[in-house]
Amino acid sequence: MILKYSKFSWLLCTSLFITSISLQAQDTSETIPQVGSIQKIGDVILFALPVATVGASFIIGDEKGAWQFTKGLILTEAVTYGLKYSINKPRPDRSNDNSFPSGHTSTVFHSAGYIHRRYGFKYSIPAYALAGFTAASRIDSKKHDILDLLAGAAIGLGSNLLFTTEYQQEHMALILNTSEGGYMLGFSYKF
């Protein structure tokens, strides 16, 4: 039991650390930012959505899914910030040269895409709405343009294709057994 909580703590801390790194990389200390309500809400969603996503996986006992989420988040952040620091595209507000791709957008769309791929579309609708709002907040605050957002969303959603599997397939199985001229077809469900 201690190992289970230790793994949970490690995954939660890793997810929070990666999300905090993404906020630090968005520093606009070169100019004094004027932060509006929409940008503040987008910044809150940047933290809240990944934490809620991995937390929900743990609550339902889906440790494998939480690990898949964490691996995907690490890849998302690595690709996003690798591109961000190698391309050096200026932001629309000219605060720095870290515009492409949007780190906020890649992070929240990774979370929404994970929920979609792992648990199904109907569960991901609120997450996609929050991700869309966060992306729009980045344009509203003049930190990104549409190309930055599209690239961020593609990176976030794409990382799920590599690591995330469907949750229901782990619990259901179709079994075909052949022996001595007979065939047996069965269905099993593991609770």
C-alpha cells in the first residue's frame, strides 16, 4: 500500500513540476505585462486541468493511465519548449522571442486529448472547452497568434497518440479458442 501512494505522490509531483516549468518559461519580465481577467483564468486552467486530469485517473484507480498521462506530458513539454527556444519567434506583444508554439495550449490540449483517448469523447467535452478557452486567452493577451495555437494543440494532442491507450479495452476481452475441431467464442469483463 505504501508503494501505491509513493507512486501516486511521485506522479503528481512530476506533473506539477512540469506544469510549473512551463509557466516559468512563459516569463515576460522584459516588459511589464498587463494581465487581464481572461489571461488570469487561462493561467489557472493551465495548472488546474492537468492536475484534475491526473487526479481523476488516480481517483478511479487508473494508475496505468496516470503514468501514460505523465509520459505524454513530459513529451509535450519537451517538444514545445525545444521548438520554442530553437525557433525564437517574437510574440505579438514583443515581450520576448518565445512565441512558437504555445506552451499553454499544448499543455491543456494534452490533458483534453488524454481524457478523450483514454475515457471517451463525452468525458472530454468540458476539457476541450477549457482548452479552447485557454488558447483563446493567449490570443486575447497578445502572447500568441493562431499558428502558435495550432502548433501547440497539435503537439499536445499528438503526444497522446504515442502513449495513451483506451481504458475500456483493459477490462473487456473477446476470446476465441479452438481445440479438436471445436470453436469457442467468449467475452470476458474484468471488474
